[in-house]
Amino acid sequence: MRTDRASDPAFRDAESARRWLAERGGPRDEEAAELAAPADFLIAARRLSRLEGLLVLGRAVRDYRAFHRAGTGRRRLGTWDVDSGRLLFRQLVLRPLALRLLLPGLVGAAGALAALPLAQILLCMGAALLARWHTLICTLLTLVAVVVEWDTWWFPPLAAMTSWYAHAVTDLLWSVTGTAWWARGAAFAFLPLRDRLVLRASGRWTLFATAVDLAAGGQGGTAEPFLARCGEVPRRSRPVLDMARALVALQRGELADALARAGAAVDAARTSPAGVRGWCHAQLSQVFLASGRLDDAAAVRDEAMLLLQGRRCRRYARELQVARVAEELAVEPVESSLREIHRLRRAAMRASDQNLLRHTEMCVVQLMLREVDNRAGAALILPSVVEGDDDARTPWHITPDQAANERLLRASVLVEAEETRDHARKDAQAALAIVDAGRRPIAAVAARLLLARADEFDGRHDLALAQAAHALAAVHDARYLIPSARGRKQWERMQLNAYATVLRLAERSQDAILVAEVVETVRGEVLPDRIGRAELEAHLALDAMTASATAAGTAARPDSVHGGPPAGEDPSAGTPAGLAGLDPVRRPPPVRVAGRRQLPTGTDRPEVIDLDLELCALAGRCWYWSAAAVLDRYHWVVRDPDGRWFQGSCDFGEHSAAALADGALREALPLPLPDEDSASAGARAERGPLARGAGPDGGKERALLGAVADAFLPPPLAAGLRATSGEASSLVVSLPAALAHLPVPALLLEPGTDRRVVDVARVLHVPAWSVIGQRRSRPAGRAGTYDLRLAVIAPDGDQQAAARLECPPAARRSLGGPLPKKRLSEALRALDDDRHWLLYLAGHVDAGGNPTRSGLRLAPEGDGHGHLSIAEMLGAADADGHENPFPLPERVLAVGCRSLGHDTVAAGTVRTPTSEWLGFGSALMLAGTDHAICTLYPVYPVRQLNGIAHRLADRLVAGENPADALRAVQLTELEQWRRTGRGRPFLWQAFVYVGVGV
């Protein structure tokens, strides 16, 4: 029966529920834990003395009413100590007492049916009553019963042995499973009875049951030899073995194989009974959950619960109910979650199911931490709820992953208190030993971070940094083992934690080179590579399997869920599946700073990027500014032309000076704010301090950019650039997406003056050092003038943009919209006799949540999405057999909205550097461009923009160095602004250079 909404104030509304969670584990629960439980007297009598047992019995009688009120009932959710104490009383007192009375009764009834003498029946009943309690007296009574009536001598030994074995089996079941035998039902009761009998008769039941139990319990490596020896099984039970093999493949990390096998098992189970189909659907939901398909997992799980009906399947249905409640804790209203937990808690009490009781308490603890951060209450509850001592043994009834997660949860709430920190450290070490870090990296990362926190609290900062550094290496490895974007949510939280921890500890060391290495590791991004045909076929097969398997969970009668593309279909057709997310990718090499590397690299990486050498190759003796914005901290590192490193950080919290300056800058730029369209953002920018709202002398523009410079421009860099005289310096910038909108050339070097970065330095933006390194490995272009062979204007067919965007006079050919990908590919291939030319792109560039899908907006073609993105430029050969469908020249000028191609992080969101540079600018370089000029944020087709773009095109055609050409145009615009105060500074400030350098 579900809890009535009005029956308990704790479950009435969210506020009451949170108040109840905040009080959980508080003084009231501590008082309940001190009450004498009914079973305490028996424990005291056994372990201490009968006198102590009688004293405890008196307390138990006195505390009975209070003890009963603190337990779970129809209108209340009881405490863990009281509810577990009630189950313990049933286990130690009521159940043995009932069995002690039941067995003599059965013996007496059997003796009466056999017409035994009354004296022999009474003696046998006495022996049954004392079986496995007083063995000597039981034996004597049995012998006397034999002597009393020799003709029926066989009955007393049979009754005594049967009673002894009944007590032994029930005690074993309760001690091992934590629940009464009648609550769980027969093992594998979802199988047809006829199949179970056939398996037992053929001698294969033990192999079959062991293999399936180990596979479903997370012990895939142990289950494999049993699965190999199972042989033939009845047809209706065959899908169970197939699903067990799918679970083994999943635990090996072979997701594609697991999906294929699980889909085939569900398909084959269509003709099996509902119990078999329900069990297969339940396991398929686990495969979906591991692959990140959360919606599909929920749908399949709900279907399984509908199929697993009746007493025989009750245990499996309850496991699914617990899984559903645990998954929905983060999305369901807290009061609804508590009501569902209460319902399961009452079921656990009725069935005397200790394991179900423990799962419900774990859900309550998670709500306590999630909703009200009640760590003190959780620290009181978890030590008695989570099983496992100092060793790393896994309880039989949960998987190793679940055991590790519970240990980590307990460690996370115990690590802060000094008296429990050693216990937390042991839990983290046990979790690290339980999981396979190579296949379960997230749990390994969490364990490392908890060990780092424990060492940090103890003042052992070197050890803490070592643990955090290993966690950072592991979290980078983890991204390549998680198959889907939705499945990376947990990884992203772990990534943030690892980044924040290692940056904090590295900064405390005051080692600028170490901090620089950490920042560059944080900034390191995945590097897409051209995908081969074999790899493409494998990933297309994976897509087909997962898409088909989804139908199995959502349709009433699932269709075939076998993997693979349809017969006769070209497997290379369509977009490479891996490039839709982060797989397949080639992980970029680690970075070496100042000639050495201090952080672990995780998996074996023979190649290393030498950052100092790369800087010299890119810009000679130059300044370098790199940064990472993680959570509420802004971390920066600077390298001067002499190779010296500096580091620092500042608060980037909600009301910090940096956040206020960033917010003011966003208000002045045409970046759409939440619930704002592009037109409104443009109108706002027109009125702002970077346009007409700058004031008569431009004071508001200088004040804004001065505040931004004070907040973000590192002091060593500002001081060094102020001291620059004569020839312009070079400044290489590598900023995170959270700060990608900073107009670095326009930043003021000193408050109260109008001297800016662009006055003394050319600025070069680095998308990622792995991108630069890969592009530099290809042959460089030759010097000389360039032809502007092709100008692409508004290729998406936007008539308004086409009317206002002017083609550069130097362009030999112009293409307007609507322009589909095929026509653009044909035009680029026709010009690919050499790469020594300039491509002019003017149009919209979309930057969505998936960076690899950001690209130049084209006209849709068929079912295509109408974007020229990294997926197309780095994909396999097209349908016509062209190895490179979009060959690009040495130089590209991309005049469009945010043509660098990454989505700037909205103000107020969690800052994480996940895949922030895999955008259109990086795609241009990886596809063959040496030099590209792009924009940081949206720009608008006005006369000033056309003038800037055309002057840039003229300088690039003349063969001028692109970074110097951009600086010259920006200086011209700046001088005109200083002289007249006319124009829109945010237009020229939007342009940045990316490429192989000067």
C-alpha cells in the first residue's frame, strides 16, 4: 500500500521532506539507537552472561513502546537501527521459536499418522524441539525413543536428523542472504519448472545456475568457464545463457558486443514465458544504463517489471523497483522519492528482507546528501549500513561496482572528521582494490580523489598531490571508455572534482612549472582523426545495434534487435558515428613544460608535446598566456620570452570582481543571454559601451575593458607588455571556452591609459596544442602572393544576410546560397590543383552543445543536417570515392557568427573545460588549413564588418603574415575609434588568428 500523501507531514511537500531529511541522523535518531532492542537480551545472554541478558531484557521491556514508535509503520519511515533491530529480533528470536514449535508439531502429526505409541511420539517431539540446540539431550531422547518401540526404530533418528537439517538450512539461508527463504522463493524461479527439472536431471543445473548467477552478479571473469561448459539447455531457457554472455562482454568493456548479444537474447526470448522475458529485459536495461542510454534503460526496466509478476518473480521485480527509485532520486520531487522509499521499506519489513531494507536506507542517505547536505547524519548512519570492514571482499548479494560505490559514499562522508578519517582512507583503498581501474575508471578516480582529500586534511600535501595527479590521469583515460554523451554526466562531475583538486594542490606547491603542466593537462582536448573504413563499419554497426535495441524496450512487441546495417547497404554511408560524440578519437599526447614532465600520463603515451619548443616554432621569442576556469576559480599561467613561468589564480564565484567584469562584458557583446534571440542581443550590443553607448570620449568602453583586464590579464604579462618598445611582440593565447569571448587585443595594459595589447603585440590564439602539432607535421606552404579563388556568401540561403554581405573585390569566383554540401565539395575539389590560395567564408556558424557538430551552416540536402563541420571534413571518403571531400587551401578567412566554432559558456553555469576547442576553427586546421582568421562571437553584416573583412582579404592575398595582417587592420579600426568615436569596436575585436604561427 502506498503512503497516503496526508498521512505524514514528512512526505507532504518538498519543504517538509527536506526538513525531515535534515533531521535524519540527528539527536532523535541517536536516542532511538540507544533504545534496547528486543533481540539485545539474547545477544547479551550469549556473549556475556544470562544475568546481563536478564538486565537487558528489562530495558527492552521498558523501551518497547518508544522502540516501536521509532520503527517503520504505515504512516512513518523508521530509523535504520530500529528497523534492522526488528528484523534481527525476527531472525534470532521469532523465526527460531516458530521453527522450534513447528517442527515438533510436524513430527507429532507424522507419528500419529504412522500410529506410533504416544510415548515414542512425545520423545521424538522433544528431540525435534532440541535439535541443533542441545545436541546431547536430543541424542539421548532419540535413543530412548528407539528403545521404547523397537518395531519403529527408524522413525526417531529420521525425525531428529530432519529437524537438525531444517534448522541448519534455514540458519544458513538467513545468515547468507539476509532474508527468510519464503521471501526470496526458489532460485531462478523465473525459469519454467519443466526446464529446471530437465537441467537437474541432465546434471547441468549447477553449471547453468553458477554461470548465470556470476554473470548477473558482476563476476564476468569467473563466469566465463562455467558458461563455456554449459552445453545444450532447453530452448525456452537458452536466452538466459545468451544474456549472461552479454553481461560478461559488458563487464569486459566490449559494449558493442554486449549490445549485440543482449539484443539477440531479448529477440530470442519472445517465445519464452513471461518470467524469462522479464529477466532478459531487466538485464538489457543494465546494458543500456552502462552505455548511457538512460531513457531506453528506464523503458526496458518498466517493461521488465510488467513481465515479472507473481510470487516466483517477486525478488527480481523488487530489485528493479529499487534500481528505478535510485535512478530517479535526482529527477523526481523529494517528497515523491520518500513516499516510494517508504513503500519499499514496508515491503522489506513485511518480507523480513534485510538487503531490501539496506537498499532503502542507502536511498535515504543519498537524498540526505543531495537535498540538504546532511553529512553529519549520513556519517552516523553509513558505518552500520554499508557492509565491509578493512578488507576488500565484496558481499555476495551486490556486484563489485555496487560494493565499491557504497564504500566510496561512506568514505566521502567520513573523510572530513579526524576521528573517522582512517576509516575513510581504508574504504577508499578497498574500493580501489575492488574495481578494475582499467575498466571502471570513474570509481578509481573517485577513490584516488578521496585519498587525496584525506592526505590534504592530514597536511601531507605532497602525497595528496600525487594521488590527485593519478586521478587526473585516470579521468582523462576515462573519457575514452565512456561511449555516449549522456553517459558522460557522471564523468564530467568527476572531471571537475579532479581538476579542482589537482589545481588547488599544485598551486599550493608554488611551482609555476607544475601548475603550467596541470593547466595544460586540463586544457588538453581530444583530437579527432580521419576514420578508416574498418573502424567506420564497426561504429555504424554499433549505432544500428543500439538503435534496434531501443525498439526492444519501447515497443509492446519488440522487433529484431540484431546489430549491423541492413543487407546490401553501404556501411560507409552517413556520418561517422564516432564523430557525433567523442569516440573514436585519438587522445592528444601529454604536454612537457620546461623540458620535464611531472604528472603521470595514465596509459602509455610514447609521444609528448614539448610546450617550449612548440611556442618557439609558433612565434619565436614570445609571451604565452594559458588559463583554465574550473568551478569558481580562474587559474592562469604565463611564460615570458626568456622561458620563465608564472602562475596565479583568483576567485571566479558569483559575486567576485572577475565574475562581475565578465558579466558586464557579456552584456556589451552580442552574445544572446538566456531567453534572448539574436536580434535582441544585437540591439543590446548596439546600445552598449562597445558601440554607441561608449560615451562621447569612449570612456565607458575603456572602463569596461580596463575592468576586464584587471580581472583576467595576468599581472606579469601586463607588466611585460607595458615594457615592450620598438618591434611588436608576439602573444600566444590559449583560453578556455568560459573566457573565449575576451577581446584580448583590446584589453588595456594599464588603468587610466589607452595603451592596449594590440598596440604592442600581435595575438595568436591556440585552439589546442595537439591541433597545432598535427597541422605542423604536414608540409608548409610556400611564400608569395595568394589568389582569392572562391568566396562563399550566405551559403544557407539567408536572403537578408546575402543582401548585406558583400563579396570581396579580389575574389575570382563567388558562390551564394542556398548551397548544399555536395556543390561546395565539387567547387573545392575543382580548385584543388594546389593549396596556395585564400578561401573566403561569410555566413552563419552554429556552435551547439556537441562541439564536433559546430560548423558553417549550409543548405540542407535530403536528410542531411546542412552543416560543414568537423564530422564532414575529417570523415571517411564520400560516396563518390573522393578521399578528401572538402580540400581546403592554406589560408581561410571565416567571417561569420562565432566562426571559431565553440559555444561560449553561459554566465552562471558550471565551468568545465570539456571538449571546448573541437570547433570549426580546429576543423579548418585539421582539414589542411595553415592560417585561419575567425570570429569569437556573433557579428552582424553591416558596412563596417564588410570593410574589415575586405581589408583583411586584401592583406592576406598580398602574402602578408596573417597575424600581422589582422593586427594592422585592428590598429586601423582602433585609431579611427580613438579619433572619431564612431563604429562598433566589438566587430573588430571579434576577429582572432589561429594557425601555425609567424
